[in-house]
Amino acid sequence: MDAGKYGTPTTQWNTLSKALWVMYVVKEIKAVEDLTVAQITEVFNKHYKQARVIRSTNVSRDLGKQKVASPPLVGETPGTPSKWYLTDEGIKTVQNLIIQQRNGAN
């Protein structure tokens, strides 16, 4: 993964920021549009535990809140389990997070 291009998560990021970031990076690198909560949690905790692990219950809670926000940052594809994807607003949010990190703000 290109840390210069995507940044790296920090301990100061909240669970939502970490989850959105994982979704964005996986979409960019692997061209995978949607992920389950378990996949998001697994990828983050496997590769970025130094930034504090995230819990799937918190990821699910935070994504659910963002799905009904205005404008929503994520959407949900029904299924068992459901999958989550970034909206255009969610993509912009992560891109701004990466820019802020490059500029020294966590």
C-alpha cells in the first residue's frame, strides 16, 4: 500500500474514520466496491492494529448512523451479511482525511 498516496490511520482517528479509510483504500487498490463489517474490521485489525483495533459492533453502529445522515457517507447493500459502500460524499470525506494527514493534522 502506498502510504504517500493513502496516508496511514492514526490512534487519533475514530472508528468511523478508520472504517471509511479501509473501504476507500480497498476500493482503490482492489477495485472492491463494497465490504461487510467483518471484512472492514478484519482488514484494519490485521494491518493497522498499531492505530488501535476496531470492533465490528462499533463499525456497524457508526456506518448505520452515516447511512441515514444527510448527506450519507455510506450506503448498504442488503444481504446476509449486508455490505457497505462509500457514497460520493464518503469518498470526498476520506480524501479530505488523507489530505489533512499529509498536512500534519490527525
